[in-house]
Amino acid sequence: MSVHTCALRELVGFRSGDKANLVNVALFADTPELFAHLCSVITAERISEHLAIPSSSVACFPAENVLGINIVIQNALGGGGPATLFGDNLGKSFASRILDLEVELPADHPIPKRPRPDVGWATDLLHALPQA
Amino acid sequence: MGTPCATGACMSSPVRIAGGQGFYGDTPRALANLLAAEPDYLCLEALAELTLAILAKDRARDETRGYTADLPFYLRAAIPAVMERNMKIITNAGGVNPISAGRVALQVAQAADAAGTRIATVVGDDILPNLDSWSAEGESFLHIDTGESLRDRLARATTELGTETPIQPLLANAYLGATPIVQALSEGAQMVLTGRVADASLFLAAAMNHHGWSPTDWDRLASGITVGHLLECSGQVAGGNYSGPWWEPKTPWELPFPFADVDSEGGAIFGKAPGTGGQLSFDTVRHQLLYEVGDPTRYMNPDVISDFTRPQFSNSGKDQVSMTPASGTARPDTLKAVIAIPTGYSCEANVVFAWPDAREKAQATAAIVTERAKMAGLPVLEWRVEIYGAGAIGPAELAAEPPEVVLRIAWKCADAMTAGLVARELPALALSGPAPGLATVGRGISKPSQLLEVFPTTVDRDRVESGVVVEVVEA
């Protein structure tokens, strides 16, 4: 059996947001098996190492009812919402800094790939715009 | 309206509660479809953490302002439902001036010939005038996350900014809960206008009033808060800000706003108006359940501490999700309060460089601006350099040589004039910065704006609640 890995973006749903100077990133598994596996590999140490921040500033909370893991990161927004110089002052895009994390998959787990966006309706609309 | 039930034998029918606004500036386009779903209560959540700061600036210019400017629009759109089928409106859009918001509601009702409409205002969340006296009486106002006292933080801000007059808080508001709204509704109010009431409590108040839930029925209150948390961000539970297949369905401009039918036990069914776009599923609901949450087993609120990991969610129909009752524990003895502390002025510029060597040209330009500010004798307290297209927010190592980049350079100064003067160092670099091809500089420089630090703290519940006033008037 070979150990295989994949980036989190192929594995989970996600949403991030802020609370003053804190950011939370919620990750969602599609199956109870994957949720149980992620609970063992998504740890405060792993996340803090990936973000190069102290592990004491990260906490992970499981929410089994929605197969979710809530990652809470302190002091992540340079002072928070209306005080910070950060462009993403509300942490809306913060999840993308975690989604590139490579995690091990269970040996028998197929290599997943989440679907890519199909925005033909948008490109059609944009082509039809009056433009110079 | 439901009847309070002591024995549990009598059951009130489910109540339909709708989320018509998620913040000040939300789209009004979804409201008509939401009203067509005939909610019993329309809740309008208008206050992000420091929306009050924006509204306080409005009030400083005109003392009759200080509520959200779009409030009259929402009330005019919703008043037919109030008149025709006694729908109730609950909103914290009163901002820093619920009394003036109440006058606006009165005018809207009179203009709609809705004589007899009962309008309530709730005040008492503003604790700025009390900070000094309560401090003297022993309130220490410690920062929720860092433990630093308000007094120490203000002293530090004064030192950092080097101002002669000590820095003072600009705003201080306690988060009120559902109780004063329930009081207003029980006195027949059809529109309730508040200031800083916790977002989810607007929705809980509707369920409490309809079902006659006791303010110490922790499990049912937790159910109401869970429902409120899921509805308070408008479209975010119905396919907005969604990491699943967000490109489906193909008419996302029709994103609908949500409602929930909440039963007397605290179970709920979430839905959206028929014929609207968007999507509502177990997956979209769970995205919202953990949004801006810390420990999901202890979601703190003025009314109850809720365990968000207890309700079970399942798809119960197309664009329909059911929730089993939640569980909760006794409300905290203290209320959360947010204090706004001025921390200087920021200004920023966004300029574009194209291939080749776009990133290097951006880096060089940022470095030149910082040196020019020094040469001009302009003290800058903090810089922020972000190169979009080359890993400013996303993972940096994924960006090879990009076709173009946006350089965003932001800075913080003690005063607005200095911040604005630093910006003047930018345009000259289009001609005399060595990096070739600096574009869009004429359009990309902001005006200085004030930075305000959020200082979250706690305050004794009784001190605040003894000053809460609910007033009901008739149009």
C-alpha cells in the first residue's frame, strides 16, 4: 500500500470569516469516513506550521453533525476589520491559504478531484456587453 | 400569535421567520420574492461589527440621522404585508439612533395610510456615557481575547499615535438580546427598531414571541439562536459565498433570501421562495452553521449559550433542509460589548505592472515609496505591501511569472493629512520611478480614512439591562 496525498482543495468544502482579529476557516468532509480521517490529520500544529505562526494561536473544533472542522486562528488580521491595513480585512479569502495544504489520504481512498467551475453563462453574458 | 403553554400539551403552529437583510448595504433585490413567501416575521440584520461607527459619523453631521439610510426603503416595501396580514418587522437598523428610526417608521406608516400601526423602539445598548462611572465602580473592561484592560489599551494608543490629547473611545455598545424585542412584540408592536441587538437574537425574539418560549428555556432558546445564526447572513445560507458548485444554477443574480418554519419544540425547516434561483441544501446550510464561529459547542449570545453541534440537519425536499432542536445552557452573566478605539488613519494606492518582471517592478516601486516618505519627513506607523496576482492572499508558491500584478501599498499614519501626503509620492513614479510601465496610478489612490480598532469586552448584565427602554407608539 502506498501512502498518497492530495491538496485540501480537492477534499473539502470551506468557508472563512472574521471575528475582530480572529479568523475562522470551516472545512467540510463529504463522508463520515473522510471526516474521521481529517480529524486526525488537521491539527493545530499542522495548520500553524503551514501558516508559519505559533501553534498556540490555532485551535481546531470538530462538528460531527455537519462533518465539519472549525479552525480558529487568533491575531490573524493585523488588528481586525476596521483597524487593519490588510486588503482582505474580513478574512473572506483566508481559506485559500489553508486549501493548498497537502494531506495524506487513507490508503484505500481514491484520489479525489472536486469539480471545476463551468461559467459559460458568464462568458456568454460578457461577450454580449456593449464595449469599446 | 401563539399561546404560552405551561403544560407542553398545547402546541402552537410553526412560525415563518425570514432573513431579509444581512448587512448595511445588502441587496434589496431579493426582498419582493421573500415577502411573496408570506413570512410571519421579517428580520433585517443591518449591523456588522463597526457599522455603528459609520452611522455615528452620520449622526455627528445631522442629529436626526444615525440609522441605516436604506431603512425607509425596506419599511416601505414591507408595510403592505404588515397592513394586510399583520407581518412583524424586527430590525437593528436603528443603529445609533433607534428613536429617529422610529420616527421614520411612523412617517412610512402614515404615508401608507396604515393608521394604528404599532411601532416600538429599543434603546439602552449605548454604554459610552457610562464607561467612566462604571470603571470607577469596578468594571475593568478586559479585552475578550488578549485580557488587556481598556485603560491600558487607550494609553498604548495614545503613545503609538503620539497625540497630545489622550485617545478616547469613539463608541461603546453592549449587545442586547431578544428580551426587549419580545416585550415590544407582546405590547402589540408590528415594527421593532433597535440599536445593537445581537444578530441572531432578532430571529430568536420572533420565535419566542410566537411560541411563548420562556427566557430560561435554554434548549428552545438555543434552537432559536441556531435558526437566527443560519438566517442572519441573508443569501449565505441559500447558495451565496459557497464552496460547492457555486456556478449552478446558471442565474446566480436571482440569489434568493431564506426563511425558516420554526416549530414549538425548536425544530425548523429552512426554505426559499418558489421560483427563485440559488440553492439550499445540507451543504449550503452547514457552510453557514460554522461561519464566524469560535467553539461551536459554546456559541455565546446574550440570551443563551448554544451548542451548534447538537442539531441534526437533513435534506427534506428540493431546496429544503430540516433541523432537529438544538440544546443550550444558561446565558452568560455578562454581556459582550464592543468599544471602538481610533488608531490612526490609513491610505492606500493600487497600481498595475505588466509582464515581463511585473512582480519585481512592483516590489521596487513599493520600496521607493517608503524611502520617499522618509525623505519627505512623513512619519508612517505601519506599512502593508500586497502584490495581487503574485501571492498577496492565495498561496504564493503557485504564482510563476504572472502576466501582470496589482501592487497594493497601504500605510497608517497618526493623522489624515500625513497619510494623504504620503500618497503624493506615488504619481511621480510613473515618470521617474525606474520600473517601466507603472499603470493606473491616477485612478488607484484612496482618500485617507480613519482606522478604528474593535475592542471586544464584557460588561455586567444588570448595569446594562437596567437602562434598556422599550417604547411603543401608534401611527
